[in-house]
Amino acid sequence: MFNKKLTSVALVLVLLAGSLLTLSSDAGAWWIFGEDKDNNKKKVYTIRAGIGLNDKSAQFKALEKWKQMVEKRSDGRIEMELYHSSQLGDDREMMEALQLGTQEVTCPSTAPIGGFIPEFKVFDLPFLFPSNKAADYVLDGPVGQRLLKKLEKEGLIGLAYWENGFRHLTNSVRAVKTPADIKGLKVRTMENPIHLAAWEAMGANPTPMAFGELFSAMQQGVVDGQENPWGTIYLQNFYEVQDYVTNTGHVYSPFVLMVSEKFYDKLPSDLQKILRETAKEVKDYQRKINREMNAKYREKLKDKMNVTILSAEEKKAFQKAVQPVYEKYEEEIGAGLIKDVMNEVEEYQNK
Ligand code: TK8
């Protein structure tokens, strides 16, 4: 009798264990072992995301937010490592690393992208965008999205445009109120021929240079000046080696958040979707904090530097001085593309 009872209890236990395991396998994972039903560990994909700005920048804060979102939504199947201050190289080097598959994500200014996709140089045409909202309209619209698609032939996948911002001239020689004040200044530019041409048109001696080398080049007097948004000038401590800043606002620089195609193609489609969707969601956050920081540091720099604020009328002299750049680069960029961008700007202004 006792054996019979023992046997029936054992039978019930075996059936119960079997149904538990079946239940968990139906749930897509053996909950007891924390592994998937093929007894493989959950595959984790690691993203190394590198930028040139430091960890105080709006760009890095947006990367931190993106990291949180991606790791949460992927349930830990994507882990993101963040690197700032050119730790993984400068913009061009990091894009090359993405092409090779030795790095997964970077977020360069569009200027160095022009070395890979000539059409991106359209964003370096001086005074192209009248405001950052007009820039948003073009970048997030058909023209901007068409350009992002072109990155794929270079093994790069553009996820979203983030914002670097309007660029302003700093230097260690003199206050700049007119283009004549620029004559002879050694100005560092991004590695892009349109920037070189624009500063030559204004009478400067421009030098292309990676961002990571810029601070020491100014400190040693290798260059007299550079140009970047207010937030970068402040947060990278450029005021320590520069005395004068003028709100030239001569170019609006977008960033492009991009992922290595070699890496992206290995991801399951659900993880590809998470990267794309979260990159777009963080874009609005990044633009918002970037604008807040640029406004804040424009004021704070008044305590650190000799700040020259040009009137709209005074800015016209700079616009006139750089006009030849449009004719010079129309063929390389494409007259049609320049026209499309200008039409979209006008469309925005007439909204
Ligand atoms: C940082 C650069 C920087 C850019 C420059 O990686 O090079 O001056 O404005 O923000 O992309």
C-alpha cells in the first residue's frame, strides 16, 4: 500500500515538473536555467560609441540617455560602452573604424562626412540655414533623409541628425567686428574644403585639423583661432586659450548619429528596430538640451572672454564676403541639391 502511494506521489511530481518546463519553454525560455530553449546563453551585442566632445557636452548626455533606453528596451541584449574626448579617435578615424567594424557607433559633425559623401558638404555652405528650426525642418525632411541613405554605400547607417549648432569665431589676437578684422588670422577649420574656402575668402589663413588636436594647437599658438558653438567653446575650456569671440554664426553644423553597417547587419531585426526608434526619440531631447546649453554658455562666456555681438546688418558683410564659396562648390555638391535645400528652407519660412 505504502509503495503504491509513493509511486503515485512520484508520478504527480514528474508530471508537475514536466508541465512547468513545458510552460516555461512555451514562454520562450527555460525560466529555471535563465537560458533560451536551445540551451544557449542570451546573446549580448556590445556597442562601442565614441565622440570627440567631452562628457559635459549635450552630445554625451544624449548618448547616456540613448544607452539607458537601448539597454532597457533590448532587455540587456545590447550593452553600450560610451567614449568621449576623442578617446577612440577623431571624427574621420571613428567613421573609418565603423567601416572596418572595429567600432560600432559614432556621431561626427557633417563636415568630415563630406570627405566620404561629397553631397554632405551642402551643410557647410555659409549662412545656409537662417535658424535651427529651419535646419530641423530640412534635416528631418525628404532632403535630409535622402542624404542619410547615401551613407549606406560607405558602410555607414545614419540613424538621426543631432545638433552641433551655429558656429562662432574665437581668436587670441583681436576683436572681430568686420571681415577686415579677420585678415591674416590663422584659423583652424574642420577637415572640409568649403570651410577652408570660406575663411580664405574672408582673408584668414585657415588650417584643417582634427578636433582632438585643437586645444593644444591654440595653447601653443599654432593657430590663432577656431570656430564652434557657444557650448563647445565653454565646455572645452577654449576661453582659457582664446580672448575674443564674435557671434558670426557663419555655419550651422548638424551631427549624424551613425552605426557600422557591418555590425548592424548582424543584429536581429527587433534590435535593429530598437536602435532606429530610440535614436530618433533621443534626437529631440539632444536638440533641446543643446539649445539650452548654447544659450546658457553664450551668457557665461561674457565673464570669460571679450564678446562681440554683431547686428544682423553687420553680419551681412560676412555673408557677402563668403558668397563666392557657393559658386565655387556648386558643381561638387550639386546645384540641384543646393536648390532643394534652399526650397525647403523657404517652405519652412513660409509655413
Ligand atoms: C567633435 C567635432 C566638433 C566639431 C569640430 O567630434 O570638429 O570643430 O564642431 O564638434 O565634431
